[in-house]
Amino acid sequence: MSMQAPTQHQHDGHPLPIARYRFSARALDAVQLPHYAGSLLRGQFGAALRHLACMTRQPSCTDCPLRSTCPYTRIFEAAAPEQHQLQRFSAIPNAYVVEPPPPALNSMAHANDRWLPAGQKLVFHLVLIGYALEQLPLVIVAWQRALARGLTKSRSRLELEQVQWQDSEGQLIPVWTATKAHIQPHAASLHIPPLPKATQALQLHIHTPLRLQHQGHALPPSKLTPRTLISHLARRAALMLEFHANQTHWGTQVPAAVALAEQVGDERQLRWFDWTRYSSRQQQEMALGGVVGQWHLHTNADTLEQLWPWLWLGQWLHVGKNASFGLGGYRLQGLSTDAHA
């Protein structure tokens, strides 16, 4: 299979090494997906990636001598640094986000089921950051193998047919197809646009459960604040860009962003949404829930402009617990004076 990594074009405005890819697969067998397939897809991807990348075949990555250079661990099980100038980390966010088909938020999570007949398409997205982008050929082969091996306990097989890069404007650019497995050059980067003129407020449309935690517990809508959101968001973005893209300057800006968040007012149209997932590691169903709905943020123009990059980036990086398999996903909408009034 002939593949090459995407090119990185440098443009004005310092493009960020973040890219979203749209994966299209065709079901060879009928498959009954869980209500929210993020955990399932992430698990299958990780298993296939480890099988492809692992050279030592040790049962655990923890004591492997190749851990610091292995593509699997660098993408999927990123090791926290032993020492860091700011603090000690027990874990750092990984260099990817799986974005499954969105759940039907008007139905109960135990109505467990998204039936996919044979021949129908499964479409999902994957966000890659920094080093993971260099491994795009390996990532695509891992997904190809994971889907071909089969999803769920029934091992329902799917064939990966196409991968497209989605740019900042949402345009889709073909990158790879099953019939032409040479990766097409593409920018594979993200530009943060300026805050649109006349924007007086921002609205988050949260479409996958948002789990912002305090002392190990996910916060309900009544306990959420703009400061909680922005501190989690800024910290996650800064860590991802530092550890996976060697961009350390984001971390120095986090305290200022958190302080500015104190000046943000909000209105919430949020509700709690429960769903369950099966943990193969723990061999049991796990109940997970989070907040979905609309979150309206408003403040003065200068503060809004300074917080805009963090909030905009969150549309790619997600925020909160279990963001790696798609939770904490939202779309950002700028509101003008008329809309805010």
C-alpha cells in the first residue's frame, strides 16, 4: 500500500496542527450499534492500532522499553512527563478525538440502538493533533483493520471506503479511498478565525454529553459556571498543543483566560442526558451521563475576543471527561447585537 503523510503548509496566522477527518464505511453485515458508539469505535481503533504498531508484544505498555517512541502509545496512551515546570501530571489528554454518529438526544439511552442494515453507510469523524497527524497512514490502516474485523460482539464487518479532510469552513477534501490508497496532500492544519464583527455573545450548542468534573463527579447544569467551562477547555487545549505539537506558549496563557472567565455572564438551557456503555476492561455496563443543550455566554467585547480562540478550538478538541471518544462536543455560534437583545 503506497501512502505518504499529509503536507503541512505554513500560512500567516500560525496554523495549528489539528485536523478533522470524515470516515465513510459500508456495512458488509447488518450491525446493531450502541446508542452512542464513541466508546465502541475508540476501543476497536485502539486495539487495531496497538496490533499494528507494537514491536515487543508485551502484555502491557507500562514497562515497554519502546514506550516513548511507539506510535501506539504516543497516539493512544500518551505517557505523562515525569517532571514538568508547572505541575505534576498523572495523565495527559491523548492526540485524537473520535466523533461517532451523534446520539438521538430525544430518546432514552437504554433504547440502545442504531440499526445499520448491510449495504448502508456508517459515517464518523476523527480529530488528530500534532504527532498523530504524521501517523495518518498508520491511523487509516488501523481503522481499516478494525472495521474489517467487525464491530460489537457479533463482529459485524464494515469496509472503509473513503477518508476526507474537513477544513475550517467545513469543506470536504478527498484524502484517501479504498481503490486509490495513496494519501492526497492536504493542509492538515487549522486556522483560528478572528471573532466575527458585531458579535456580542456566544452560544454553545452542546450535542454530546458534557462531563465537567469536580472531585470525581460530573457537574449537573445547576453547578456549571463559565469559569468551570473555560478553565477545563483552556487547560485541555494547552496540554494537547504542548505535549503533542511542542507548542508550549499556550500553557502560559491559561491563567489569564481563567481570570477573564470571571467576567462572563451566562444563561443555560441545559439538561442532563444519561447513557450507558459496556466496559470490556471492567466487564460491566457503566452508566455515564452529561449535560446537553444550549449555553449562552456574554461579556464585554475585549474579554469575548480574548476568550474566542479557546472556545473556537473546543469545537475540534471537545472538553470534559471522556472527550477522547466524543463527549463534550459542541458547535459555537456568534450572536449579534440584535440576536443578543
